[in-house]
Amino acid sequence: MPPLPLPFLLLLLLLLLLLLSAAPRGSAQPFPPDLVPRSSVGLAATAAYPRFGGLRGDNVTEQLGLDFQRMLRLNGSLLLAARDHIYAFDLGQDKGMLYPERHLTWEARDRANCAMRGRLQDECHNYIRVLVPLDARTLLACGTNAFSPLCRTYQVSSLEQEGEDVSGQARCPFDAQQSIVALYVDGSLYSATVADFQASDAVIYRSLSPGRLPLRSLKYSSRWLQEPHFVQVLPYGPFVYFFFREVSVELRAMGKVLVSRVARVCRNDGGGSARVLERRWTSFLKLRLLCALPGDTDFTFDVLEAVTPPRALNGRTAVLALFGTQPNSIPGSAVCAFYLADVERAFEGPFAEPHGTAGTWTPVPEEQVPQPRPGSCAGMGPAAGISTSRDFPDETLSFAKEHPLLHGAVAPAGGRPLFTRTGTRLIRLAVDTGAGPWRNQTVLFLGAEDGRVLKVLMGTQQPPMGTPAPGDSDGDTGSEALLLEEISLYDPERCRGPRGASRVLGLELHVPELFVAFAGCLVRMPVSRCARHGACRRSCEASRDPYCAWLPRAGCVLVPEHPTSGFEQGADGADGACAEPTAAGDDGKDRAQALQRSMKPPVLPKPLQAPPGWP
């Protein structure tokens, strides 16, 4: 038989490759397509939203911009920290206004000396980076103070200073571009930032504790902290948790790879003995947070951007976290939920350490871990017989000093992201877990680098979102998210700022409003635009917006705070066309009765109890 011609062989090979690529491949799943927004809201529609860009007559702000730093909602006010100022907005003021009812000015003392140290004049202001309530009436504020950090206490009601100035070192960064998270609990300030001018000493610090010496993380240790960017701090149970991203020490062979972490320390930690870890955390442990799309090769979103305070999801306490891709890769973002009980459980896993000349990190055999287990809280659990952290055996303290990293990672609830987006870097997150007429729907608000805000409705049929058990086929949550709105908010003509000023730097939700902060301005935005649907009932129902409802005699309106049975909401996602609009005031009794019968309110969830340790 003569040999087959080469072109024929190549054609057969090509067909074989096509057949193999089309064949099923076990548990491989396609990358989810980006959701199409059900409604796009342009600048023409948002131009009328109230904006604040500085005090009238403030020439410095007019010249340099607002330079937003932080927001805090407290006692019916929204506090905004910026360069040289703190502004207080009354949340009950006219919705068409956005102007502070009071403010304070706190300028740097020694700008000239700052400039002599090689800094630009614009950098030598006082960028107020910390706003932490000490109690219901007092507020701790810390500013960069021309690269000489300083802290002050103010009355919340009047913004008048109380007491003396306090050093801000390790409580506030030197540079406005450096990260900082802070929390006041149990009479102590927990802060995470950098503690020196060169930004080489990253620190997790506890201070201002009556009768207790300050406590900090180990200095200049890449195993403890490696170029971290701190995102969130919160108390839970006997611990304080810190969420951050950092350069991975265990993946060093792959280059400078960012990973997301959660670390914890015991609230009763008093430091080690005079021999080991004196005035250092004895309980510091950290592990990786994993937000990935499962498949033959998981696609991981490595860069932590935002973390919410604890929320109730499916009757369990969870945090929602926003992640992005590596800085040098194709932009993409994902939202994952993590049950705090799963996080606690993960801290009981094996320790990690480098093994061999290749620097591969492997689990430490359990028989090599000293007892009581390093990272335990004195007087609790494995360390119930230990009175204080200073009484831990030297072997336990030495192991804790060298082994802060745990092997493995915390998997997200449901085993996969709740929402993904490609081609866009989302950097801020706010969540409402009590949306809708029965307060049982979850809405995400996501701020992007390009000035847009995405409003996402999570699936109404949310499954049990526990970590998939071994052997689960795919870990699919089965929940369906809807991108309700894509809202353009950044207007360079009305919101001055430096390069990159379109980035959403802050989101503060106060239903029925969302406050959106850019470098140069603050925008007050309604959470929904129900009136856009006017007298078109089909459009109102098809919007699937949990904040909107159809009232036969009023049209499409915001769901009232105490709704009655006379409203309707669409659940089928039908076409919103209104060829024959039903005017507000028409009865439409037959359809209204049918809709109400099909939408009997579910049993109201019990009010969320504050998690242990939450103030």
C-alpha cells in the first residue's frame, strides 16, 4: 500500500486535534462570561447628583483638590477625612444637598522641614489617614503631618480636640500612599501600617492600652510580613483578624507574586518571655485566602482589594471580599464570601516551612509541633493550663517565631466566586444583605478604576455556601447573579483630581443612598433609579431591582421602609418593553392579584446577633 500523502496526514491530524478539544474533560468548566447590565446609567443621568469637592473659598483645596482619604459613618453623621480637614455631613440633610454641617482644619506643623528631607511640597500636608471611634462620643484621628505622624482625639458632636497630641508612629503611615487599618477594642488600638520613614518596617501594633506595654509583630522578618498592603481589621471571638495582601515568601521561585492573607492575634496576648518574643506577638499566625474559579487549572484572583465587616449569609457569619488579578496581568475581579467559622477552622491546620534547597514550602509533621500549640491563646483551648502568654515554654515561642505561616488556604464559601468580571479592575465593595421588601436579598455595589459603580443582585435561590466537601464534583454554588446597573459617576469637569482620579476610593452605604468617594470629590447617589420606569409596570418589574416596587396608584417607586401587601415586584425577568403602558392609577386587579399570590412573603429571618467580640 502506497504511503498517504503528507497533506492528507496533516488534515487527519488537524481533525483529531479538533475532536480532542471538543471532548468533555472531566470537571473542567468554562470561564463564566461577563454579565450584561440590565441598565446602563450614563453621566447625563448622574450629573445632577450632589457632589462635594471642598469648602467654598478654600483656595488650597481649589488648587490641589480634596484628596479624599477615609470615610466613617457614626452617630447619624458621615465623617470624611481628607488633606488638612475632617468634614462631618448630616445623613438626615436634604437629599439634594451635600455640604458639611461642621468641619475641622488640622494642618501640618513643619512643612518646611519636610521639604528639606526631599519631599515635594504637595506631599508635606497633613493627610488624615485614621478615623477610629473610641466610644460613642470620641474619635481618634491620625494624620501624616508632613511625614511626622500625629494622633488626636476629638469630640464627635463638635469636632473639638480633647487632650494632648500623641505620636502617630506605628499608628499612622508617614506617606498618604501607604496602607493603614485601625481598630479600637478592649481599650486598645490595633493598627497595621509601616512604622518608619523608609517604609521598610511593616508592623501590626497594639498600643494605648492602660497598664499594658505596646505589642508588635517581629521586625524586618519576611516570614511575618513581606511588603504588605493592609485592607481590613475586625474582631471575632477571642481574636483580632487582619486582612491584607503581600509578596509571597513561599512562591519566591516564581518571582514577585502577590497573595492574599488573613492573619490573627489573640486579644489577651501579652507578649513572650524575656528570652523569646518579648513585647512581640506570641499568637501571630497567617494563612492564604483563596478566591479562584475551579477547573482543570484553577484561575486564581490573588490580589485582595476590599473586605466587608461581618454579615449574615445563609444564617452564618461571613465576610465578603473583593479580589483582583496580578498587576501585570489581564485585569479581572471577583467577589468571594468566607464564613468566619471556616477561617477559624483553617487556623487549626498544619504549619508550613521551607524544605530543601529549592525553597519548597511543605507541611510540618504534627509530631514536630510543640505543645501547647503555637498561636494559641493563653488560658483557652490547647493552652488552657497557661496563665499568660509570657508563661509559654520557650520551645513553643521559638516555634511560633519561625513558623507564622500555615500550610494550605481558606476556600471561599461555595467553593467559587459569587461574581466575576474581566477587563475591569474593581477596587471597592459595599454590600447590603437586607435589600428588598422582605429584607432578604443581597446587593453588591462595586467601585471600579474608571469611575463606574456596578450594582449586582445575588441569586435569590442561594445554596448552602459551605466549603465543598472532599469528593464534591464541582463546588458550583448554583446561584445566579444579575448585573442590575452599570453607573457612570466620575465627571472630570466636576471632580478635579490628580492622575488616576477616576478611581473609586471609597463606598459607604446608607440605604437608600450610597456615598461614592473619588480623590477630588464625594458623590451622593441613590441606590436605585425607580422613577426611570415611570408608569411602565412591565419595565419596573423586569428591572429585578429589589429597591423598586410597583404601586398601582403611584407607579414605580422605592420600596417603602415598612411595605404593605399592595406592591408588586417582578420575578421572571420578562422583557421590560411597554408597548401598552399601564398608567399609574390603573387597577390591573387580575394581574396584581396573581402576582401577589405568587410572591407570598417568606418567613422573616431572625435579626443578626453580633458575633462574639464584636463591639
